[in-house]
Amino acid sequence: MGVAVDKIFEDFLNKQSIFNNKDALTIQYTPDNIPHREEQIAALAKILAPALRMEKPSNVFVYGKTGSGKSLCTNYVCSQLNKISESKNVPLKVVYVNCKMRKVADTEYRLIAQLAREFGQNIPATGLPTDEVYKIFFETIDKDKKLIILILDEVDQLVKKVGDEVLYNLTRINQELKNAKINIIGISNDVLFMNNIDPRVKSSLNEEEMVFPPYDALQLKDILSERAKIAFNKGSISESVIAKCAAYAAREHGDARRALDLLRVAGEIAERAGRDRVEEKDVDLAEEKIEKETIEEVVKNLPVQSQSVLYAAFLILKSREPPVYTGEIYDVYKSICVRTATKPLTQRRVSDLISELDMLGIINAKVISKGRYGRTREISLSVSDEILNKIEDLLKVDLKL
DNA sequence: CGAGATTCATGTGAAGTATACCTTTAGGCTTAA
DNA sequence: AAGCCTAAAGGTATACTTCACATGAATCTCGTA
């Protein structure tokens, strides 16, 4: 291999990079200034302020679509709160858990276990009774006098899966605690989430309610400009590129996360092409790339069985127009299992897997009745052909076909 | 011709099972007095 | 006798299976106009 790798690295270092601080364009990044959310931040701060006097603030519920700044603002306010409490020696702890994370907090046991882990406990993945884990959690918290602010991100996902008993138990904790107090901030994408929830939970959890409206294109532009100032080096980004990203993201219910992704990926594309400024066409390329990558990411992390089911759907759709029905998929799935020498799951389970794939947005599945010819799910893929081929290759590799 | 019964293919809920892992407990062995 | 290790016993969460029943519109049936 006579490739001059050292030269590539050398060039990379010598060239003035487009980026100055790419982190500013990631979702983890918390900027000092959050435009167009002043109102919500102030409201949230007012609600939580009593915490500094060791009075338990009201529980809060935050609603809003993805990328409307819910998590960001909540985390921002809480970290500020944390900063002040530290300097004034107020015993306050903020815990953030995302309930959607597979294998982390997507069941009652796992959520409580995860919470206990946040407090330094070592909880096994399985084996303990859930009550026991609750007890451990209680006792750890209650060891000394403090106030805990518990942020449950995407709780709607958790409740949809395992019911609202978890929330009930959590809201009840306060009555059992002698020293500590716990305050819950729930974050949900689903505005109608509270409707079908135990009224007892509802009343105690929904003491305060906050709605984050989606950003419009202008607001997105402000946000991006703000971040771009930090992320890019001078002169490598233009107003028009930013405007384009904002416009694209505004089309999708004003998703700021998407806007940031667009900008970041566009920058990466320009950088890789060896240019020193981002151009508008990069944004178009970025949009394609993001769609491809996010789906790829999801598919890659799928359990093998789900991959097989998905692959079955691909195979059928390659030779035919949608829609495809559950029965067909199951047959093909079984033959795939024979080829990969894995034990096929039952149709019952596959039915659930199809539902999950639907939830993930990889496929569209709709239950329909075909009258005399029974009842089934009508399934189609929700991605473009080009991405479809890419995923197919990916599955082939993963399934070793 | 139309109301009501029938039918099909699979959705869906509940209960049961296998697996992997946990704590407790009872021996059994070693060790120190 | 006390201490320590090990293996069995008894228990749990989770992913999956088994069983059984629910669904709902196209189609069929049959009485009636």
C-alpha cells in the first residue's frame, strides 16, 4: 500500500479547518444563549427556584415536538440551578434519564435501576425483585437531606410500553422519604400523553405544564447563526447557507435538531471536499446523507430477528409493489431463518416486531380489514429507493447472507 | 335487493416457559487457637 | 470453633411462546319487495 497516509494527515493539520468547534452543532452542546426560548426558560426557572430554599418545587410536565428545545432548556435551567446551589451549598442533585434508551430505561425495573446507579449503586441487569430495587433507591436517596430533581425525558415512550404505575410509584416516593425530597420533570413528545393516565398520577405530576411550540424558519435561522459563530471559523460559512438549513428544517415541524445536523454535515462535506467554505449545494447533499445515516444507524442497531423481518419485507418489495401483508413477510422470514440457520420466532412475536419497526419509522404498518379475506397489516417502507438499496446491502452483511 | 350471518387472516391480550442472573443458605473444607 | 469458599435452592426480569379470543369489512344467505 503506497498510499501517502502521512501526507493526508499532514495536509489535514496544515489546512485551515472549516470548523472551529464542531461540538457546538451537536445536540449534547448546551449554548450559553438560547434564542426564542426566553419565556419558557424564565417560567421553568421560576417554578424550580424554591429548590434553592430546599422547598420542593412543583412537578412539571413539558410538551413539545422533537427539536423544539425541551431537553435543552430543561437541562440548561437545571444546570444553572445546580451551579448556584453548589456555590451556596444547597444539597441539590439533578438526575437526567432518557426513557427511550433501549436496555437502559425502557422498563420499570431498568428505569429504577438506572436511577439507583446514578446515585452510585451497583444494580444488576436482572435477578433482583423490582421492589428490592425501589428499596435500594429509596434508601440511597434518603441517606441525607437533599433535594433531587429528576428529569424523565421521553416518558411517554416508557408509559406507552409498561403503563403508568412507574410514575405513580415515583410520585408517591415523597411520602416515604424522611430526609430527601424528589421533584419530577417529565418531558414528552406527545401532547395528548396525559389524557390516558391515572388521574392520581396526573394531578400530582402535572402541577405545572409547559408547551414548547415548534420554531419557525426565522427563529431557526437565529439559532443556527448563534451556533455557527462558535462552530465555524470566520468566513467559512455564509448567511445563505444558514438560511437554507433553517428553511429545510422548518419544513419538518421546525426541528432544531435537524437544522443543526444539516449544518454540521454540510460543513463536514465541504471539509472533506477540501474547500474552505460551505456552499449551498452542500446542504442538499447533507440532507440526503442525514436521512441515509440515521436510518442506517437504526437498522444497524436492530436485533438480528428484527433485521431478518425487515429483510423479508425488502425481498418482497423488490419484486412487487407495496403493500405487503404480515403473512407473506412471515413466510419469507422463515425461509431467511433457514438460510441463516437461526430458529424462527413465532408469528405472534414477529407481529410485535413489525409494530416496533413501525414505531421506529423504518416501515409503515397499518392494520386493515380485507373483509372476507381476513385482517392484516398493510406494510410499506418509508424510505427512498436509494436508501433502500443501501440498507439492503447492510442487512445482507449483518445477516451474513 | 338488502339486512344480517358468515368468513378469513391475523391482531391482540393473558398466561406460561426458557434463560440468564441475583441472593441466601447449607455444607464442606481450611485454619488458627 | 471460626472463617471462607462453593454449589444448590429459591427467586426475579425479560424475551419469547402458547392459547384463546377479538376484529371488521367483503362475501354469502335468504327473506321480501
